[in-house]
Amino acid sequence: CSSDLCLKAAQEAKALIIYDPNFRPAHIKVRNNVMDYIYENISLSSIVKGSNEDFQNIFESSSAYSAKEIVNKYGCDNFIYTANKYGVNLFTGDFHKVFDVPRIEPVSTVGAGDNFSAGLIYALIKENVFVDDLKNLDHDVWRKIIRVAIDFAINVCLSYDNYISEDFISDY
């Protein structure tokens, strides 16, 4: 099945869809050719998650708020904007919360975003969150979810591996 048909089928089946564009500087030269796909992916997503660099590269947006406005315009109310040591912004249909990130001395940041996403998925499953729950998800549940995602990202930054350690995950 083509990717747009698969995404539409997943959305109709009430799958929780997380879109992380991972849009790097090398992609800027094709940005105009892929914007319709990006907008479609946003519109089909339950949660859009990306870094400040992703949204700078895609939308030429320099703030969480301006990126959130674009994401909301294309139909996704749940937006997670990561900005490395400057924290994580969570926007939902009901609230905005900034989560501080503990200061660390990173060994490598390779894999931090992907492991944040892995932590996000893990925590959503652990908290038994389904797509229909997102509209009314309690602030405390969101706090737990984002904290786990941050912990996953921090763990990967503390080594040269681009995945979380077995010792770390055994604590969860």
C-alpha cells in the first residue's frame, strides 16, 4: 500500500500516529517539492514531534509557538517541540507546558531525537494511552510521558551508542 493510503487506513483504524519529520539541512534543497507531503503527514498525525532544527529547516520557524501554529493549522493539536538543552515544549488542544531538561555533558547527541521518540512511544503504551485519550489526557499523565521521553534521550547522549543502555531500560 502506498504510504498515504497506509496512513489514512491507520488513522481510520484509530491508530496513534506520531510524525517526526527528521528534516535535516541536506533536505532543504528539496523542501518545496515535499511540503505537500509534510502537510499531509501532519494532518494524519495524532502527535507531531520534532526538534527546533527540524522546524527551522521546514518552516523557517524560529520558535515553538510559530511552529505550533503551522502544525495546528494543518490539523494536529498535539505538538512536541524539542530544543536540546532549552527544553521540551508540549502543546495540546488544552494547554502548553515547557519541560526543563537536566544539564548534562553529552558524549554524543546521535540518536537523541529517535530515542526521545522511543521513550514517548514506550510511555504512551505504559500509560495505556490510545488516540481517543489524547483529547482529554490529564496533565500529570502528559508529564510522566514527556519525562520518560526526556530520560531516554538523556541516556543515549551519555554514551557513543545511539541506543539506550540495557542497565537503563532495566530500571524501567
